[in-house]
Amino acid sequence: MDVTSVADFDLEKYLGDWYEIARYENRFEWKCVGNVMARYLATTQPGRITVENTCRKADGSITVAKGYGKSDGGGGRLKVSFFRPFWASYWVLALDPEYRWSLVGEPKREYMWILARTPELEGEVLAGIMAKAVEQGFDVGKLRMTPQG
């Protein structure tokens, strides 16, 4: 089964702050122990955004990674880069109609994030998002919940 992104996606509505609720462990967030957030900001170029990821490390310090994003074929398909010229797939796989939460992954199923506009999601909502991840062939048993606050 192929991974699919949402067809109806509005990049302008997606802009702003997102809290990381859960993620697959990955090499570029290994120092992040909590308070993980992503901020997506408009640029002067259509279809392009700036990305600021922040997190708290074990010593209590905050780290910030700045990158870029761009549309990649329409719908919820984006590419992001923190180390140009390397770009990675960032696909919005499921999205709340009011843009309150987002399920993000990529075609090889190596990375996955659950993001929300608030630091926590109700258990029922989170379970529904996880069910959508399973429908896309992701292993939710690999998810690590992200402490916020």
C-alpha cells in the first residue's frame, strides 16, 4: 500500500505554531527530551515557508533548528531542508478540518509525527489519529510521546 497525503491542503492555514505530541525517534531530534515545537512562517515566495523547530534538551537548554519548506507536487506534500542542498519529504497524511492536529510522515514510513495546535490532545482524538497512521501502514508501536511543559 502506498502512503498518501491529504489532497485538500491550504499551506496558509497550516502556518503557525505546532506542538509535537508524538514522533518516531530520529537522528535529528535525539537531543530533544521535551517541549518540542515547530513554527511555520510565510515567505515572500509563493509555496515556500521558513521552519523553526525548537526543543528542550536534557540539560534544560533550548535548541533551535532553522530550515525551509516548499510545496512538492500539490496537496499536503512538502519538502523541507535544514541542511541545503538536501531536501526531505514532509507529507501531511491526515489533517483536522479546522487544522487543530496533523499527522505527518513520508513515503518510506521511516519518520512520523503527530502535531497539534495545543500541547495535549484528548485520548479519543489521539487514538483516531493513530488509527489513521495504521491505515497508512505506519507502526504506532514505534511512537514516542513528547512531554510538553
